Amino acid sequence: MRRKRLQHAADTICHMFCGWRLINCTAQLVELGSGTIQIDVLSGRCSFDGRPIPQLSIAEELRLWLLADLESNEIPVAGLTRASLDAKLSFSEISWRDKRSNDQYFNDGRPVRTDTIHRCAIACKSEVATNDAVYRSELEDVEEWPAGWPAA
């Protein structure tokens, strides 16, 4: 196995979870609330605080990215024994004036501004494992988005 590439995979899994691809899961995350999401990146299966939940779109994004990355680097997926992500989420609701990010939010090209904003502190840990080694990564981030955004 390629050590650097598998470490890169572990790093990227955390960065992807905390990145813009999370936008498609914001409503589900708010509904779940504070707790820990576990994702089996090889299968896309998800759980929340140890209980199975329907697959989040971010889980499929992670799975597809990992499979494509392994293939493009000629690393057989069968060589992995595990690829996982645990993300501890801590939610709070704040007023718009207290938001820290400079992000702008749009629905159908129109700016969105709400009275309240969801703030989610995320502490991610990922592992990509083979029979010979375990590659780990950690990342902490804070994401914010308007209540009810994006509109369905």
C-alpha cells in the first residue's frame, strides 16, 4: 500500500465532511442535533450515537471520492480493512448578528438572511486501515448556516 496516499485519504475524509459538501445534509443534521455521527466510508452506512440512521448524502460523497481516489492511484479497495469517520457535532442557535463566518447564503439566486443561525462545532476523526497500518486524521471546524436553509 502507498503510505502517503492512505494518509492523504484519511485527511481528506475529515476535510470533506467539514466542507461545502455538507450543505446537502444541513436539515438532517439539525434534526439529529448534538451527538456523534459515525460513517463507514467503504459502505456508506451511517449511525448517530450508535443507532443506525438513513444514509446521509455526505456519506455517499465520501464513499465515491475514496473509491475513485483508490482507483486512480492503483490501490485495491480490497486492501483496506476499514475506512471510517466519527464526527462529534455540537449545535447551538445564535442570532444573525453573532455569526462568525463571512459566508453568504442564497436560495434560487436570492440572498438569505434569517433572524437565527445554526452553529455547529464539528470534531472529526477518521481512520483508513489496512492489515499493516492505520492512518488517522483529526479536524475541528465550526460551520454556520441560516435556520431553514437551504430551502427544499
